[in-house]
Amino acid sequence: MSVTFVAALLFHEDEDSFKWVFEKLLDAMGQREPRCIITDQCAGIKKGLRVVFKHVRRRYCMLHIMQKFTDKVGPAISKETDFVSRLNAIVWDAELEPLEFEEKWSQLVNEHNLKGNSWLSTMFRKRRKWIVPAYFRDILMGCLLRTTQRSESQNNFFKRFENAHGTLVEFWMRFQSTIDVQHHTQKQLDRDDDCTLPQLSTSLKLEAHASKLYTHSAFADFQLEATASICSFSVGGFTPPANGIEVIGIADAKTQKTYQVVYNSTTNDAECSCKLFNRKAIICRHIIWVYSGKQVDTLPAKYILMRWTKNAHKIPLYGLHGELMDDFDATDLRKLEMRKLWSEFYAIISVLKNVPTNEITDLVDTLKQFRVKLNPQLESMTKERELEMLLGCSSSTEVRILPPRQPKNKGSGKRMISKKQQCIAKAEKPKRLCHNCKQMAHHDKRNCPNAFVPDADNKGSSEEDDADDG
């Protein structure tokens, strides 16, 4: 999911406008420059970047460049040969080294007699300017953003709420509504991450551990690597350990390549030649394969980036002038501090697993110091008062919520029988002799339909007739 950090409304796309945008971006990010910015080949953006940023690396969108290849090389080559498919296989391959990329590029150009194409020569000279994975294997770029696709998807998302005929006030209100939709979607994802666990696809303990740490989307990337690590691998070489460090060669039958994993048995650190972790911040299938063989059941803390974890959204956010955002309050900060202190304590416990019994008292004293560090008043507080401070509310002695009344509908309380069921039950009862009508029926003398019932209006006249007869 894309997250909108800042937004700017421009009237011109020139150097001064982009300069102002980048200056405000620096203010919003606490004067921290981004590592890399992906744009198209706009001259205004290029000039604005040079003035404001000192260390940022500007890269061209690969999608814009790849769309131009068919026009630049001509329809005969792009449609009648395998030039486009081979070019995509070279350019988008994230496992190629720079020398391998250059060799395959030169081979492709020579085979199709395109060495004299000036545009291809220019793109090759600027190969470090557009996001060719071979030149960005050592830069952490999340999922290796190579195009402005996320920007284009954001444009499409905002267009669903905007129109070209609204006023500036309408635009601002619609923009705020769009941001609210993004926040709502983000909170839904956070809720799913906190309340549910994804389904595991392997029996690896590493996968079970990662499912409790990563968000669902980040875990999907990890699960893909974990699933691929249980098949088609074999040892392609081995260097005996020296000072706890060993080099393991892993032969991949699918890619027909051998990858080198440097493993440190002392710290459980591992580094693979595929450099997936450098690009994506997710350990690769080759390291997972080595960890499985070494009986490493939990991911080392070094390879768990906060951005991919479920607790990433619980970090307090600050505004442009250092103020705390509305999504966080004092209660959230107390919870965050409590979580940090407990993690520190458990880290001490994990290190001191073989502590003698007579030194357990020192650990208890350490725990008390952590509690007092959070709030000096905790030392004399009761457990109930600690819970009240943690939740940010006090317990009430007055009970205002009463149990609801039992509804009189079908399925609750006494079962309600329909008319049809009453007739069926009545028909199944045995008949008996009625002493009034002298017949075998389902009634008796008290409720016999043939019994005489005197009419109230004729009660007086019948009495008079009886008197006359007397």
C-alpha cells in the first residue's frame, strides 16, 4: 500500500516550483534527504534536485524508458525478432552483476546490428541513471522500486475523488477525504495484522517465527522464499570453518547457478551472493536453507527491519514542527515504553540462560529497576492502579450496564410451536370417550363442541318460560 507523506499543488512545472516542493519535503522529513528519487526525464525536476539536495541519487523510471525501445529500434526488429524478450530478460534480471549485464547487452546489440543506434548508445552510457537492477543490488530500496508505477497508481486513486470542474475549496475537501480513506485502509490492515495469523506453507520454525513478526504483505514475500528453500537445492561447495565463519556453496537446479553464503556460527549472521536482503530487506531462500541445516529456529534481530513488522505503525509520529500527531496520545507512548522495557528485560534473560540460582536475585532487581524507570510511582502502586495507568482510565464502582432482557422470539426461551405443528401433535394423540356426545374423539365433556352453552341474551326469557311452565 502506498502512503502519502506530503502533497503539493503546483501551477508550473519549472525549476522554481520543484525547488519549493523539495524544500518543503525536507522540512516534512526533518531535513533528512531521501537516498533515491525516481522520476521521469523532466528537466525542471533535474534542476530543482541539484539545488536542494546534496546527496540524493536521481534515477529514471525504467517503465518510461522500456516503452521507447520498440520505437527507437524500429518495428521490424521489435516485432519480427526476439529482441524485446531478450532485452527484458537482461534488463529486469535482479541477479546479474554489472559485468554480466554489460556483456549480454553488447552481445544483443551486435547480433541485431544496432551498434550504430545513437539512442541505444546514449541509454547504455546512462545505464547507471535508470533503475537497472544490476547497478542497484547494494542499495536498500524496499521492493526495489524501478518505475513510477506507485506514483501513477496514486494518481488513479485520487482521480476517483476529484474532478476538473471543482473549486479550490472542493478540491481541498475531496483531498482530505481521500487521505482519510487511505488512513482507514491502513488501520484495517493493521487490525488484520494484530488479530490474525497467516497460514503456514512449510514446517519450518523460521516461517512460524516470521508469521508472528511480519505484516501479512511482508510475510508473503518471506513465505515465498521459505517455500522455495525446501526444494531443488544442493551443496555446491564447502569451506571449513575458520574463526566460526564458513562459506557454503548452494547449487540451484532451477537457475543453474551456484550461490555463496557466508555464515558466522557465533552470531548466526549470514550473507548471500544473491544480495536479496540488500535490495528487499527480506532474507533469501539460500540463507533460509542454511539456517534450516544449522537448526536456527528464530530470525536474528539483525535481519528484522522495523518497517516490515506489525509494530511499525505503533511508533509515534511527529508533525512538521515536532508536535505529536493525533493518532498517538500519552497512553500509546506509555504502552510503547513498556514494550521496549520488557523487550530489554527478555533480551537479558535470553543472554543469561545459564545463570546460577544464587544470581536470580540480581535479575529480579533488574526487573524492578525497569519498572521504576518507567514511572517512579510504580514501586508503591497496586496491580489494579498499574492497569489503570496502562489503559488510561480508572475503574468504576457503579454498574451502569445491565444484562439485556431475554427476547421473546423463536429460538430463545420456551420453544414456540407453529399452528401446523400443533395440529400434527393433536392428530397423533389417542382418542378417548366423551361422556357428553358419547363419541371417541380428542376432547372430553369439558370442551366438547356439542355441549349446550346458554345464550346470555336469552337467559331471562328462558327463566320466565320455566316459571310459566311451573
